[in-house]
Amino acid sequence: MLNRYTITIIAIIAPLVLNGCENYAERTHESWIEAPSGIAYDDSTIHARIAYAVNTDPELQGANIEIKVDQGKVLLTGTAANQNQITRLNMLAWMVDGVKDVDMQIGSQ
């Protein structure tokens, strides 16, 4: 009698459980779906933004800096008047959208 009762309960519950699995794609939460990639910044745009920031910053007068960008990786070379300018150059480079890495090869005068 117990087996017949158990089988009857399973027969009633199984379709209800399996019915919930049919529309899995429709029930996927939007947070589980991979987000589209963000805005892509090209190297020339990154270079231009860093150059503008460096050239318009009054605290960087006297710095002689060359900027190179390759796939979002920034290389800063040249000389700066002091350590404060070097720190500021690093900060300005990192503030530009699209920068993935900053290699500081700047000496002080």
C-alpha cells in the first residue's frame, strides 16, 4: 500500500516539477546574461586626451614628456622638474578612459 501511495504522489508532482523546466530561457534572470562590452577607446583618442591634459596643466610646466599608446597601454617617457610632476603625470594618464596600464619611464631633472 505504501508503494502505491508513493507512486501516486510522484506521478502527481513530477509533471508539475518538469513543467517549470520547459521555459528555462524565458526565466533566465538578466543579471546572469553576460553584459555587452563597454565603449572601446582607440589609441589615438587616448593619446589625444592624455596630451591635452598634460599640455593644459599649469603644474606641469617644464616637463618634457613623450606619450605612446598601444592597445590602451600608455608609455610615458622624458623628464619632469620634480617628483610631484611625475606623480601628477601618472594620475592624469590613469584618469583617461580606456587606459589599461601606465608605464612611467620619466626621470626628474
